[in-house]
Amino acid sequence: MSGLNQTVKRLAGAGIGVLILSVAAEPFAGVTAHAGIDGWLGFHAVFGFAACVVMVLVARLLGFFLKREDGYYD
């Protein structure tokens, strides 16, 4: 099981590294602010993360309302 934990740690580290690089590259990408707050450094990364969290929460809520019994289709 330690091999799996090591792989998960490496993938998490790689993901965090990519996020750091994308935020660090943002000033050089020529991002144009349209609403003021979207000109802040790292706004797009935070907004994307928050959007993913909201999608997961909405999906769990929908699953609560849409789930059926195990033998529903039998």
C-alpha cells in the first residue's frame, strides 16, 4: 500500500507545482481585467477551484435527491 501512497503524494506534488507555475506565469500572459477583481494575481486559479468545489457539492446534493433503492430497476 505504500507504493500507492507514494504515487498519490507525487501526483499531488505535481498538481501543486503546475498550479504554482500557472499563477506565476499569469503576469506574463497579458490577462485583461474586465471587472476589477479578475485582475488580481491568482484570481483565475481561486475562481476555478471554487467552481469545482461548487460543482462537487451540487452533484452530491443532486445525488441525494435522485438516488434510488438498490433493487429499483428489478
